Amino acid sequence: MSITDVMEDLKISKKKPSYPISNKLHDYLTEYKRNIRIPIFYDDLLRFQGSVVVYDKDGIDTLWVRVYYNEFEREEIDLSLKKVYNSLHSDGNDKVIPFLNIDSIDYCTFGNSKPFRVKIRNILNDNYTYFYVKKADASRVYGLELEHMLSPYNLNFLVFKNTLIEEHIAGIPGDEFIKTMLKDCNESEKAQIAKEFVKFNERCMIRLLGDMRSYNYVIVPTHDFDHVVFKIRAIDFDQQCYEGKFNIYRPQFFKENLKMVELVSEKFEKESIDQYKLEERSIVAKRLLSYDDRIEELLHCMTHDSISTEKNINELKSKVCDYTSDVKFKKCKNMGEIVENALDFIKRNYENVNTDYL
């Protein structure tokens, strides 16, 4: 990774359009139990009466506002959100609803998805968690499904008409970690974080997940015997194969990730970086083989869907063709076909190398 390359000025579409859920994608989501009737829509939450700014512990504006509703609507909204939580995390049984409380509903005007963040608490033990209510966007749904199948992490979400419900992904925001915690890590931990960033970078590029600036992923520390293991998880899937610029799908090229790239350059020689890239490609290839039928169904939906502009499609397929030297990308007609070819490229290379096992 070249540190100077990170400073490239990558421009993200500020007003990326929201693409509707197609009939094919709707059928796919129904087959895999992602499509379920819920008692409240995203638009229902937009009827709030007012809001107050939410600040963090240091008094800095979080870009979220806490919304409130009139007393006649709030009771119905709270009950509906409890039922949504129950469907997302349980079997939908109403027996637990009396033990749940909606502590807050926050709204974010920053970014494309403009989500609502719901804090829900179990009144018996004060344990709480969050979930998100967003406007359903086909790009984001494809991103969530690809993350579920091709990353080390399973994702839980529901879709009903124009509303998307996502579970909360716990972790330390990447920008906060880089700013306040990275410097306190020991050398072994820094080397491990650098390795994870290389693999995260490769994974995003393979499945064309864009805009992984530091505030769009989290660092997840896990204690393991006598040390802490750090993992990196994406939390924003809005920019799944929409942009035309190839480097938008490579986290190493965002200036917000400069500290991470410097860490990689400090800790590893090129041979080690190439080794970790190869490891990640092999893992993704194995997951592709494990989810073979489901991936094929999802890609069938993508290749018959419109989730980007013709300009972006032409620009991206040309750049990916140059990067892989695979002329198949030149024939792609849409973003779904580009993703399909990218995953097939990874799988073919893996299978060609591992023919000795047969």
C-alpha cells in the first residue's frame, strides 16, 4: 500500500438514489425469511413532533437528534417497535413485550439512508440494545446479503415493502479507535490490527463494497486467553457496487484511513501483505463454495436489477478489467454482472490452484 496514494481525493455521490426492491429480490428475501410483515413503516417514524440534538460524552454533536411524538401516537409506535424487535431477534411471540421498553428514538440526517436508531431495554435486568429502521434500498440489501455470506459475520435484518430493519453491529467506531485508542495498543496488537486492515481492504474490494471510511466500520476487540484479538466489521452498506471509481471500493485509498495504512507499511513488507491478501481471497472463495446456490440466486437478482448509472457501470468495468486483466469484465452490462464476474474470478483462481486435492 502506498501511503501517498491514500491522499487521493475520492468523491462519493452525496445523493445516491434509493433503488426499489425488485420482484426477483422480493422473492429471494421471502425464500430466505428476510421478508416479513411488520406493524410499522419508515415513513411512520417521520411524523415526529420535534427533536433535540444528541451530544456525546465530550459535548460534541453526534449528528443524531432525539425525536419525540405526540402522546396519542407514541404508545402505538412503541408497541409496534417492540413487535419489530421481537420479530428481528426472536420468534415474534408477544409474551415478552410487557418486559420491553423503548428508551429513545434517534434520527440521523447525515448520509443517504437517514436512519432511525431505536434503543430498547429489558426492564427486568436493564440490558439494552439498538436496532435501526431505514428506507429499503436494493443496493443496501444486496450489500447486507453479500456481507452475511462472504464475511466472517452473520447479519440479521428484515425487509417489508419500503422499510428495512437492521440489527445493531456492536464495536468501537473506526474513527474513534484510530483517534483515541490505537496509540495505546502494544506492538503485537498493532501488527494484528494491520493484518486485519489488509484483509478487510481485500474483502471490500472483492465484493465491491464502497465508502469504507473510518466511521463506516467498527473495531471489535475480543479477549482471548492472555491477549486481545481485534476484528474489523463494516457497518454501512449503502455504497454496494454503485460508484464507478474503483478505488472507492478499497479502504486504503481514503484519507480517513491514513493511520491504518501507515501502520500496515510500518509493520509489513510487501510479501506479508500479499500473503494476507491471498489468505482473504481463499477464505472468500471457500465461502462462495459453501453458499453456492444462495449466492447464485442473489447474483441472478443483481444481474437483472438496476442499481447504478450507465456511466458508473462503464467506468468501473473498465477499471476492474485493467486491474484483473480479465476481458470478461468488458462485456458486463450492469453492476450485478461486474460483481458476478469478480466473485467468479476469485473462485476460478482458487479452484485452479487447489486441483491437487482432487
